[in-house]
Amino acid sequence: MSHEGMPPAEGAPPIGVPGSAPGPADAPAEPLKRPAYEPAARLLRPVRHDPDMPRPAATVAGAVLVLLRALAGLLVGGAIAAAWQAILADPDVELALDGTDLGASDARAVALWIVLGIAGLSVLLDVVFAAFVLRGSNWARVAVMVISVLSISTAFFAWWVQGQEIRVDEAFASLALDILVLLALSSRSAAAYARRNERRPDPAA
Amino acid sequence: MASRRTYSIGVAVDWFFFVFAGLAAIWLAYLSLTETFHVGWWGIPFFLAFWGLLAYLVLPRLHRILTTIYVPDYFIGRTRTSDGLLGDPVNLAFLGTGEQIEAALAAAGWTRADPVTLGSSWRIITSTITRRSYDEAPVSPLFLFGRQQDFAYQQEVAGNPAQRHHVRFWRCPDDWLLPGGRRVEWLAAGTFDTRVGLSLFTLQVTHKIDADTDVERDHIVSTVREADRRVAVDVIADFATGYHARNGGGDSIRTDGDLPIVDVRAVDGGAA
């Protein structure tokens, strides 16, 4: 549809005549206005695709803290191994290895190796995670943060519900490390670095 | 694809960790504060650790979360700090290329600021303590249009790095108009650092600025004009209604609200 079929009346303004047909198709029907509020989805807009982003300090700090956590795990493992006989001598601790026909001293050695194996595995995992975080892997960053959140939550409930004291000792150091790891890796720059290669539809396009 | 998702679930997960880490950091700060009273003389380093935790990790994160909620994310004539707080006021506009602006400032006796790195941060700390001159000292990042400044220039005062004139520049997005409809190519925020102090909002060590930002604005315009007579200046009077406010460090600001538009398009840029 157009106005070409009927010639406009002499002197009549081309637009704004009451009752006339809608304006030409190229004019926007409604002026483009910005919303007066910012929708919540705006907060969740994807980060910029930027593969050349330099590594931020927060990512380096996070990886170093994860390595420190591994080192702390190593120290704790060593301390357990050194004090193993004393720990077992505690009458509250009872070693129960069902279904084995090992002697008492063999059982103690096996239990020690199991404990050290678990500790060693977590140390190894932390070292691998630290390497991947430094390279900017997002899954490693999220995995480290999930572990930290679980560990912090456990410590918090023990402190809040059970009234366990957190004094200046290993418990405080490991909690502080967990929280600092979480702070560093959840920062905006570390997140942007880990997601620098994500190609998402650009909301502005 | 009918409707493309404009939000990212991964970013939502990041927000969860961001807020959780903020809450956990508050708890850690509380624990280290209460420990301060248990460990005798060791309480002094513990108290310093508490301050460091509070000033550089806990309060910035809290401000980031809260300002995301309450500070509008469009142009309101103010820059924002990296924590999202309102920073120095935008008090200058420029027409011309980045090279032309840099050439005009260099001719007027201004020095380009170094980028913030570990090395330059260490040098500004040592030069402030020993009162040595560091005329390319970096300036802290401020944000406009969601971006850090493109470049910053400064002028030292009598060899004292605690005091300096400085001005940061942002390139406006294409087709962006000032409120009121004028087209400018660059916006700038100039303030005068008077001394080193603690920020009111984050307790971080920072430069305190002179409250009368109009003096610094007029100083920038007059030095650039005196150095090169081809520079033209047009003023939008009462662009920002004269306001009294605070910047990101909690320093008060007074201004008459005029916005000079400095036209450096006649300057030879880049010396090429």
C-alpha cells in the first residue's frame, strides 16, 4: 500500500494528518527507547569473546593458592605419617579392617598407606587443577571452586552448629586458603579469562 | 534458531561463586579479628592481615555486589571505580583522534601515565615513601561505558608523587551522543590528587582528590590552549547541574557543572 495512487492535496502536510494511513514503512512505528530499568538477564550477559586476553593477576593468584593448598596437604600427610603410632595408641581410635587376615602391625601399615594414598591423590589433584587453572581452563576453575565451597560449608557448619573452635592452627590455615582460592577464582577478571574463548551470540547483534 | 538465548547459565554459576566467596570472606575477616585478641603480640600482624583482607578483598567484593544492584549502568556523568562505586566526575569532552589529543597534551607539558603493573605499582609505593619523583606514575583504573580508560595523562607537582594533576580519557562508542544530543568523540575526567590517604568506602590506601574539580578542569583546558592556539573550546554551561557529591574514595566533589568541549581536530596528530 502506498500514497502514490492518490495525489496529495495541495499544501497538505505530508505527515501528521489525522485519520491518514500509517506513515511510510521506513519510519519506525515507535521511537526506540531505552528501558527505565535494567532487566535481570542483563547481569547474566555472556562475557566478551577475547582469546588474546592477557592472564589476569587473579588467575595467577588462584593457581598459586591451590598449589599452597597442595603443599599444606603434603605437610599434613607427613605429620600424620610421623605421628601414626601415637594416633593409633589413642584408646579412642580403633582400627577396624574387616575381612582381612592381616596381623596387627600389617593392618596398621595398610591403614597408613590408605590414608597417605588418599592424601597423596588430593595433593596430586590440586597440582593438576593448579596447572589447568593457570592455562585458563574453565572446568578446572569451577571444579576447584566447588571443592572450596564444600570445604568452607563443612567448616562453617562445624563452627556454627557444633561450636567447633577455629584457632590459629591448621584448621584456620586451610580454611583461609580455601576462602582465598574461592575469592581469587570467582573474581570477574579470572572468570572472564577462563571464558575468553567462549563464542556466544552477541546480544547486541 | 528462533530465539537466541541472551544470557549465559555459566555466568549465573559465576555469580553464585562470586557472592558465596564474598560471604565466606566476611566470615574469614571476623575470624581473624577475633583471633587478634587471642594470640598476644602476634595480634599485630593478625590485625594487619584483617585490614588487608577487609580493604582489598571483602569490602571491594561487597561494593561490587551492591553497586551492581543500585548504581545505574548507563551514562550519568560519573565514572565508576573497579568496585562499581561512583568515581571522578566526567568534566571534559574532546573532539579529534586519540593521537591528536595525545599530541596536544604532550605539547602542553603533560606526561602519559604508565599502565598499572606489578613493577609500576611497586615504584609508585617506593617513590611516595622516599618522596622521589616518578612522573609517569600509573593512575588507578576508572570505568566509563563499561571500559577502563583508554589512556591517562598527568603532571607532577614539585617532584612529589603524592600530588599530581591527572586526567583520564575514554573514547565514546560510535554514534553515542551526550545527553542533550551533542556528538563528542572523547570524554575525560580530570582531578587533582592532593595527598595519600585511606579510602572512605574500602579503607584502601589511595590518593585523595581536591574537592574543587573545576580548578583542575580549567587548568587542563588552559594548558592545552596556551600550548597550541589551534585548539578551540566550546562550553556547555550547566551540563551537569552544579552538584556536591563524593568520588569513589569518599572525597567530596564540588563543581559548577560546565562541560568544556575541547576541539583538537586542527592539531597535527601522531607526529607522523
